[in-house]
Amino acid sequence: MDEEFKRVIAKAGDPPGLSLVVVKNEKVVFSEGIGLADGPRNIPATPDTVYHWWSITKVPTAIAILQLQERGMLNIDDPASEHLPFFEVEHPTDAKGVVTIKHLMNHSSGLPDASLPKPGRVWIRHEHDPHVNQTELIRSELPNYKTLRFAPGTHWEYSNTGFMVLGAMIEEATGMTYEDYVAENILRPLKMSRTDFAYTEEMIQHAAVGSHGDPDGSWEEALRAVIPDFDSYVREKVEGRFWFNRYYTDQSSTSGLIGPATDVARLAMMYLNGGELDGERILSAESVTKMTYEGHVKAKSTYSERYADTWRGIGWASIAREDGRLWVEHIGGGAGFGASMRLYPEEGLGVILMANDTNIHRDIIADYVASFEWA
């Protein structure tokens, strides 16, 4: 790693550990582990280090929905209630509108976001707690989030709730659990052998330990206010940084996948190759085109100048064309981990980075890596 790259990583937050993989035209052209997967125990990060994906999981969820469309089991322009009988929403004004599956996929449904911790509902569980059934979860939680914030399709506001609904819809259509469907129809065909919704023994051997820097104690104070058993999630605190025990999210279809950057790279190569990798077709080329170029929706307002000209898309958190280069991206982040998958579909280029730090600035590293000419 040269000095310039070290400066870029420092500017991005200097996470304890980072795994970076670059793909180009169905080939891995760069892979490296930087820093420590477990700081207190001095275990180095490698390209195969296992991290939480968090919201990058939404990309496989969107792929699963499009697979069902290809099989004639639904159409993304259908009303969501047509495929999930208990899906009911309320409109805040007289402006009515039907929530379609596409609205859920590009965050334009108007559903409020069920994600942030609040008293009694923190959305994570300990490693040995029982599995959470995704249909029953959203069935019980939807009444708390059913009043739409705006008319469907008018703009976007990020909503994990919408992807919870999609997970239940996959279960309703297939008769399988969401997790089993994704494993059998995406992960296993792509030979993503170290990625799953629960740690396997092999994954544990390569698992990064999630961490969060908190030198002034403000973050800890905030979480203790909403998580009564906060200490049970903490393995240790060393020099102002928390290191966490292994845990899971309740929301599998929004943020449940766990695995290495090398496996995310296989998903990226499949997408960049028009839906096929090593003879296994996961999506039709038409569906990949739809995800890349259709269903774009802009925000009513933007949180930064950088993202003023980006859109949400079908399964993608950001879509933009900068300096003539089209890119699609989904980031993931939560307690202990940060990740990003950015693809340049018209160049066959993908940049995947995963870190064991909540607050890493992923775009700084992705911009830098994508600035090189990759053969």
C-alpha cells in the first residue's frame, strides 16, 4: 500500500481493518486486506475477512424480486397488496396512490423507515437468540409504520420498512423462508460459499470483529438510553473504541447478509456480466438493464452537494453519472461495520470495500480506487 493510499484511508476515517476488492470484466484485478480484523487480538484483515453487509443486502433482495418477475410470479408494477394480503397503508392527505412493488424497491413508497433504535425495538439480537421469521416480523411491525409520509412515487425517502415488506413478499410467493430462497437462488449458484445470514464455523474463522470509536462517550450514552442490555453486545472497550460480540439483525431482507468482499465481488461480476457468471445465469440481461437504467427517482431534498444529482433506483441506493461515467452503488452500515459496492456498468468495473468500523467514509475510498485505469 503506497503512501497516497494510506492518506486516502486516513481521510476516510482510518478504520481498524479494511478489505478491498476490484473487479474488471469477470476478473478480480486487485484484492487486499489492510489493518486488523480484530484489533485487541492483533488478527490481520485479509480479502477473505468476513463482515456484515448491512444494507448491501438490499441488492440481492431486489434481484430475488426480479427473479420472481421473470418466472411470472409477480410484476414489479403490481400493487404490493396484491401479493401480500396484510399490506395496508394509510394516506396522510387526500392525495391517494397505490404502493407498487417498484415503489418499495426504489424507496418511493412513502413508508416511514423502521431502522433506528428506539425504546423497546433495537432491531438486533444476540448470536444465540432465536431466528426471526421475516413475514411475522413485518406483519407485527407494519401497523406502526403504515401511515405514508408522502404520495407513492413522488420522490424517495430511504425506507428499510419497504424492504422488510419485500422479504415477506418473497416468502409469500415461494413458500420458502426469505433466507433459504436467497441462499438457493443467488448465493449458492454464485459459489458465495462464505456468505450467509448466520455465521458458519468457516465464517467464524475469518470473521472481523465490529468496532466503533467513541472517545468522548457520547455514542455510548445515546445507545444506553435505548438499549437496556447494551453491555451484552460489547466484548471490550480499548482506548476509546468498542469491540462487539457477534450479533444479528432482525431485518434479514434489508441488512442480514454476512460475508467477505471476495464473495460480494462474485455478485458484482455477475451483475456486470449481464446477469451471468461462470455459466450460471442469475438474472436475465433485461432485468439487469432494468435495475441499472429504469425506475430512477430523485429525492425531494438532498443531504449533501455530492449527492444532489444522484437517484435511487431499483435495488440501488445511489445512481449517478459523473464526468460521463455511470455508476450504481449500495452502501451498508450499522453498529461495528461499514461496506460499499460501487459498479460502473458501462466499464465492467466494480469496487467492493468492507470495514470493521461504523463511521468509515466509503465514498472517499471508492472515488480514489475508481480513478485508476484497471485492465
